[in-house]
Amino acid sequence: MSDKKASNQMWGGRFASGPAAIMEAINASISFDRKLYAQDIRGSIAHSEMLAQTGIISAADQEKIAHGLNTILTEIEAGTFEFSTRLEDIHMNVEAHLAELIGPAAGRLHTARSRNDQVAVDLRLWVKDECFRVAEALKGLIAAFLERAEEHAATVMPGFTHMQAAQPVTFGHHCMAYVEMFSRDLSRVRDAIERMDESPLGAAALAGTSFPIDRHLTTRALGFREPMRNSLDSVSDRDFALEFLAIAAICATHLSRLAEEIIIWSTPQFGFVRLSDSFSTGSSIMPQKKNPDAAELVRGKTGRVTGHLVGLLTVMKGMPLTYGKDMQEDKESVFDAAETLDLMLAAMTGMVRDMTVNAAAMKKAAGAGYSTATDLADWLVRTLGLPFREAHHVTGRAVALAEEKKVGLDRLSLEDLQSVHPDITADIFSVLAVQNSVKSRTSFGGTAPSEVRKQIRYWKKRLAKA
Ligand code: ARG
């Protein structure tokens, strides 16, 4: 076997034609950046219009270009456009076909432009659109939570720290915690849209151009607020993609925490909620089972979204200014994170809407584990004027007594309670029941139903304006 043959074998059967085929395979992005076709065509039409308005190309050529580009748009949407790997990416695929359609005028489109500012504007437009989609989806999820919160403003459940029952709270209050979290995600999306609302088009390869272009025209045509001020930054910046991924990762993390809670709540041991059939599956072997697959997948997919953030941060960290082909690796991360997040948001919204809440099971669990012990201690401080540390001690004795008698705190007799502190009166029972405990927590942001209803009103008003 000759050396030549051996090295050819190393390239493997897929690359029968040698280095050129390998280069084409590693270089081409058309398999994924075809997703940018609409943005690419929109950007090109805006660019051609600007070129005509500034007299850089003729109006007749511009008309041909725009007509050709619109034909290509129709072809791609109809599925009749033939994408070619040899033509590397969406930009060259579109331009090559434009030449087939309209002839030499097509060659004028790329005047005062480079694929560097072209891809930057395409991806920005795409990410900006996706941010609006995520904002809408978040609003839907928040609305679902507001509805559940309203329904369950007074439904008592255990509140946990360390996954141990800590103090009773209301399910409405718990729902409203998620409203806060997802509203922060929404505000992050909006901030990011503000920052990415600048057009890189017209930076050309990196240094700007000697043609008398008007970047404000393309900026306006593409719906950006203003042009980016530095041409080097315009072609090398991917902060907008990183920010989107960071927002997606944080939001996915919120969704994952929620998924985890739903998984726990829907176990027969907890039985706090029952998932609808549409968001769970049965087991092929164990007929009694109903598995929270959708919630588990939301929890699982979070790894993917966070992975994309870390992936792109790692791609960008060593990039000298300005453009480098490494940056072609930005797209798959962004596309997959977007698609995954959209699906996760839709699934969670459905689950929250459809799940049946078992208020009785929640209430029963809320009373377990001496969850009103803090209420007892607070009563001793408030009513008898005990220092909190001493009250804590007395309460400890009451809990020990309840444990010994195998009853809840509210099932101890007045006599029992007076044996731990002689000044305790029957009024103590007003705080030992879980409903009374939650009702008393009226501090701002607290779990009292009255307070929860205030939070609901606040968010409804705020979201109506949003
Ligand atoms: N396909 C490339 C990308 O996605 C387009 C830009 C290519 N620019 C270049 N100078 N080779 O990044």
C-alpha cells in the first residue's frame, strides 16, 4: 500500500475526493444558516434600495435586484429553491441564484458590502425577532400563573427550605414567586432588544467603505433604532447572541426549577398536583403509572440551553477583532437554544394551565412537621413579651411534647401548652392552625391571601401596560 493511498484512507470514504471535499464540509454553513433566508433577503433589498437612492447603482438595476430577490423568497418558501453546499452559505446561495435569474445586475448588489456585515445584520434581525417571540411566550406563561394564583390565593401548602417543610404558605403565593421570576426574564429580553437594536450593515468588511452609502437609510428600512457607531465592532460583535443565550439559560433555569417542583408535587407521596394526560405518559409495563415526561424534558433540555451559552462564550473568548470564521459557529447555538426554549415555554404554560391542584393534600401537608412553630414563638413574643430566644426555647419544648403525644401543635390541650409556659392562654390557638398562620403574614410581599391578592393586582396592571 502506498503512502498516498494510506492517507486517503485516513480521510475516510465520505471524503473520496480529498482535501477539497473536507474543506467544503468544514467550511459550509448552508445546512443551518439557510434559516436566515428571510433576513438575508430583507437585508439585501434594503441595501439595494439604499444603493439606488444614493446613486451608487441605477434604479433599473435595483428594480431587477429586488424583483429577483422576491422571486427567490417565494422559491425558498415553496421549497423549490436548490441549496448548494458548494456555495457555502445562505448569502452566496442567494446571490448566485440571483445572477441566474437577472444576469449581470446581480453583481451590483454586493457593492459597498461584505458577507461580514451581511451575516451580522441577518443574525441580529433573527435574534431580535426571536426575542419578541420569547417575550410573547413569557407573557402567556405569566398570565397562566396569575390565573392559578388568583384561584389559589388562599390555598394553604407547606413552604419549604432545604426541601423540609418550613412554614405554611399559600399556593397562590408560590405561583406569584414564578410570576416575579418570569417577569424578570421578560424585562431582560426587553433590555436586550434595546441594546441589539443597532444596525451593523454598512460596516462592509470591517473598515467602512469609500462609497457614499447612507447607513441611516438601511437602519430605518430594517427597523433598527440607529446604526452601530464603529465598523470594526459592527462585524465582530456577537454580544447580542450571547445576551440572548444568557437570557435563555436563565429562563431555562427558572423553567427547570418549576419542572422539578411539578415532578415532586405530582408524585403519589406528595399528590399536590395532578398533571393532565396531555402532558404526561403512561408506562408500558406498570399500569398504575403516570409519568411527568414533559416536565422531565423541560428539566433535561435546560442542560442543552446552558451548554449553548457556554459554547458560544468559549468560541468568542479568543477572537481578535474583527471577523474570524470561528464566528460561523454562533448560529447553531442560537437556533437550537431558541427552538428549545420556545418549546419549553409552551410546554410549561400548558402544564401550569392544565394541572389539577389538590388543595386538601396541600393543606394536610402544610399542617405536618410542626410548621406553625414559628407562629407559636411569635405569639409568645407578641403577647407575653418574651425575648425571641426564650420564646424559641419554650416552643421547642411544646414541639417535643407534641412529638411525644404524636399530635400536631394545634392538637395540644391548653393544659399541655401551659405546662411549657404557665402564661399561655387559649388565644394561642388562633395562630396554631395553618390558615391562621398564613393569614397573619401580612408584611409586604408576605404569604397572607390579602397580600397575595395585592401582588396579583399589581402584576395584572403592570402587564396590561406591557
Ligand atoms: N457563513 C459566514 C458566517 O456565518 C458568513 C460570513 C463569511 N465571511 C467571510 N469573510 N468569510 O459567518
